[in-house]
Amino acid sequence: MRKIVFFSLFLVVIAGSVLYLTGSVYAPKGPAKEAHAMEKSIAFARRQGASKYATKEFTECISLHRKTMAEWRAQNQLWIIRRDYSQLSNLIAQTTEIAVLAGKKAIEKSGSMKQFIEETQAHLIERDKYFTEKFRVLPLEMKTLKNHSEAHLLLKEAIEASDRGDLNSAYKKLIVAYEDFSELELTVRKKLDEYFESYPVWDKWYKHTVNKSKENKSYAIVVDKMAHECILLKDGNVVGRFEAELSLNWIGHKRQQGDMATPEGVYKITKKINHRNTKYHKALLINYPNDNDILNFEKSIREGLLSSSAKIGGLIEIHGDGGKGKDWTEGCVALANSDIDKLYAMVNTGTPVTIVGSLIPLQELFN
Amino acid sequence: MKNKILFSVLTLGLLVVLATGCQKAPQVQMDLAKAAVDSAKNAEADTYIAAEFNAIQDSLNMVMTNIETINSQSFWKRNYKPSIAQLDAIVVASNAAVTNAVAKKEEVKAKVETSLTEAAALLAEDQALILKAPKGKEGKAALEAIQQDLTVIEASIAETTVLFNEGKYMAANDKISAAIEKANSIKQELNDAIAKYKKR
């Protein structure tokens, strides 16, 4: 009896083992090759910075990868002949596909971002330089100067971020800096556009001065405020050019006393002042305000543009003590002492002095 | 008696084979490796030593795939030894990544701290130079413009301090480096103006 029991048990074990081994041989195999390809695709996407440059796709890929591994674990926990890897294969295919997409998108995006950053950086460095050289020398509002300093710092921060490979940060900063520079330029160009509305009048004054100098075979002085130049004409030809420094608020015509503006108009020398009578080496007093200035001043008071207590001012000169490299007078034109010496020697009382905003149109000055 | 012995040996042999077939994946090592990678991430290894961290993360994923591949196989083919060795290597690499990330973070942090001190000193120096700069009619407007620039630098230092306190050392470093460059250029400008004034 005992023999029969043992033998039966033996047979059960043998049958079970045979069944298990047969099942193992014919059971479905896990998609190992596909899974390895999937891991390689994810690693590739990660190396290309997909988490930063293809965030949406990479997040989806990671989520699918988790699902895939969970499905695989679940299947592997089943009895070997009950396993079904078809769902797993689908998940692996989907994960691989999105990983490849994330990798490609990361390459494209980081490549285009790098190109954009390089180009925009170079472009903004030029604009910053242009603004500093051409616009910061103009009498701008303090707010505009502050905005320029902020834009300049932002550009530098973007360059730092780009240098350490943080393209996203560099990109964001450059976008803001680009907008800031555009707004700054717009502010300055608006001011210049308004100022240059008088260009046809300046041109007329200049041509009239040249013609008169030619007709009378005499000297005439033209001050070009934009060029910061004092030009000496003889018989209608340019015979001397001197660097000029102007008033602190030189853009625009002088409207009243204390506005720190240099007047614009057709004037003449009313007095030559030698070094004993001026603190500015030598001076050529001009007839500001002329009749036109007085008319405009009175009109401005009538229209309420100026206070009724405003004064028109005077004592506008071309004098020495210049050469400081900046605009500093309260309305006069300052030349280096050696230059005022030359000019003083050649001109006389009555010599025409024409002061204009610019001899060159705006489009040619700032392009 | 002979049958009894044969039967016992065969049964025991089959039980051993079946028991081996039920061998479990190295769960302890897997958990340790995952925890080590998480520690590296918590130490911001993905920010400060991104390439190193990405390589570790990819290795972990590959080992996990290998283990599931092994789990899919028939019991007699299962061999977790190479995977266990790889998991152990991941733990070692992750621990090294934690050390490296912390060191790198400290390095950037120390650099920002030094830069903050340098920027504050430069700002004070610029403000002192403004007092020495020529203040005549010709200098007034330029000094006002420089004063504006200094307020921008001051604001930038304050913003850097906020980023520093938030632990955003890389962004803080970008900001303070730009501020230092600007403060240095103002220092140069003021020194030039003072030197030019003295010559006259």
C-alpha cells in the first residue's frame, strides 16, 4: 500500500515537471530585443536634452516607459504559459516611437535655438553698441538711459547663460532683451522724428547762408548740432570745420531762459569779446533772440505753452573753453581755445551765424 | 528498498530544480539602486552634473529591462549575477554623483558668494568715485546717467541675492557676472574722467 502511494506521488511530480518544462519551452518569449532598442532610444533622447527641448514628448515617453515596465512585471508574475506579451510589445513600440520623436525634436529645437541665440546675441551686441555710440550721446531722459542699462545687463546675462549651455534661459532673456532694445530705439527714434520735422527749414536756412556767402564773397558760420560741428564758409565754400560742444539739452530749439537748449535760426555776430571780457577764452555774441524767436516766444505764452512769467533768455555765444568731450553749456556753442582763436581772427561783427539741427537728413544719419 | 532510494533521490532532485526555477529577481539590489539614483537626483545631479547623471539613469533603465528579460525566460536560463553586479555599480556611481553634484553646487555657490561681495565692493567704489568726479556743468549730466546705471546694478545685486537664497546658483551667477562687468566699466569710465580732469 505504501509503495502505491509513493509511486503515485512520484508520478504526479514527474507529470507536473514535464508539464512545466513543456510549458516553459512553448511559452511566449519576452520582447527583449525591442525592449533594448526602446532603452537605447530613450537614452539617445535624454542625451539630446529632450527633457528640456522636447519636454512634452519626453514626459509622455517617460510615462509610457513606466507603464511598459509595469506591464512587463505584471506579465512576468503570471504562470509562464499564461503570459501574453502582445500588450507589452505595443507599449514598447509606442514608447520607442515617442522616444525617437523626442530625440529628433530635441536635436531640431536645440539646433534652431542655438542658431537663434547666436544670431540674436550678435545682432543685439551690435544694437547695444550702436545705441551706446549714437543714441546715448543724445540728451535723453534718465528713464531711457536706465532702461538701456537694464537691457544691456539682460543681454550680458543671456550671454552668460548661453556660454554655460542653458539655452532655455538664454533664449528667454534674449527675447526680453530684444523687445527692450526695440522699445528703446522706438522712443529715441520718435524723439528724432519729431525733431527732424524741421529739417526742410534747416536745409533752406543753410542754402540761403551758402548763397549769401557766395554773393557777398564773405565769411559765414554754420553750426550743425547733430554733427557737433561749427563750419566756416568763405565765398560759399567750406574753409574750416571745428568740433563743437553744445548745451545739455541741445535737441530742439531754445524756447525760454534756463531750458538748457541751444537756439536754432539765422543769426549774426553782434559783438566780438576778447579774453579780458569773457571767462571762456574768447567769445562771439549772437543776436539771440532774433525777431522770429521773439514772435514764437510770445505766441507760446499766448497759447499757454509757456508760463506768463517765462523769460526768453539771451547771451548766446560761440565761445572757447571747449574740448571737454561732452555737451555742457547752458545754450552756447563751445569750441576748443585753439579753434575759437582761428574763428575769432577771421570773422567780424555782422558775420552770419546759422544754427541748424542737422545738415544731413535723418534717414542718412541713422539707418 | 532499491526503488525507495531511487524514488527519494528523483523526487528531491525535481524539487530542487523546481525551487531553483522559482528564484526571485534581486529586489533588494534593485531597490537600493533606485534609491541611490533618487538620492543623486535630490542632490541636483541632473542640474550640476547632467551628463554623469543621465548616464546613470540610462544604466538603471537598461538593467531593469535586462532583469525583466531574465524574468521572462525559463527558469533554467535565469542568471541575475551580471544584473546584480550592474546594480551594485549603479549604487557606487550614484553615490559618487551625489558627492560630485554637492561639490559642484558648493563651487557655484561659493563663486556667487564671492561675486556678490565683489559686486557690492565695486558698487561702493563707484559711488565713492562719483564723489571725486568733476562736478562742473560738464560733468553733471554724465554723473546723473552713471548714478542711474548704479541703481540698475544695485537692483541686479538685490535680485541675485534673492536667486541665491532660493538656491538658484546658476541663474544667480549669470546675473552677478553681468553686474560686475557693468560696475567695472563704470569704474573705468569714472577713473578716466577723474584722470582727465586732473590733467587739465
